[in-house]
Amino acid sequence: MDNTEKAFERLVAEQKGTIYSVCLMFAADSAEADDMFQEVLINLWKGFPSFRGESSVRTWVHRAALNTCISYNRKARRRKAAELEIEAQFLAPESPVGRQVEMLRARISCLEPFDRAIVLLWLENLSYEEIGQIVGIPARHVGVKLVRIREKLKNSK
């Protein structure tokens, strides 16, 4: 195994939770999330040699995962329209926290992919600067987008 493969394995080990959480946010079920995860890994591997370090590894991984999942969903929509149904395996759906998580997930899933990506990154406690770098908008617009998204979420049923 050469140094590139070892470095890539380290990157995946460090970032797999982040990658999988992005996949879960965009997947209809855990099987689809696993497929998306594989697609993200393929895209990361393809882009790994050309990663120049102009952004942090975390930013690069988030951007690749989001772009891959959004593209995957576009392709899937062309094949068929599927309703988003994610079972949060780490929380029992019958528990109060599980119900709150499911309500939040249901509301977030109604957002457009770009808004969903911003919410996901915000929930991961990324700074506005990091979110802006990942989604490609100025940091000052991230705050404006979040205010608008919160209003959409408040008004959704």
C-alpha cells in the first residue's frame, strides 16, 4: 500500500461520520445512504490527488459529499419519485427525542437541497465562513439564508 492509499484511508477514517451524516440527510433509507456513501468515497478518491489544500480537508469533504448526494438525488428523481423515509437507528422512534428528531428531519426534508445542505452544516456547528466555503456563497449570506430557512421551517406543517 503506497502513501496515497494510506493517506486516503486516514482521511476516510477521520471523516466517515461527517460523510455518512450528509448521506443520511439526502437518502430515502439506509440502503440508499450506503450507496451514496460509496459514491462519495469514489468521488473523493478521484479528487484526492488533485486536492490542493486551499481549503481545509473538512471543507473539501463536506463539499464533495453534498455535491455527490445532490447529484445522486437528481439522477434518482429522474428514475422515480421516492418519499424520504429515514429511520434514525440510534434513537428509538417511540421515544420523545426520537419523535423530535423525526419531526425535524421531516421538516428539513421538505427544503430545497441547497437549503437542506446549509441546515445540515449549521447543525454540525460549522462557522458561517466554513458553510459559505462549502456551499459557495459569502459568509454574510449564510446568516441571511439561515434566517429565511428558519422562517420556512416555522411555517411548514
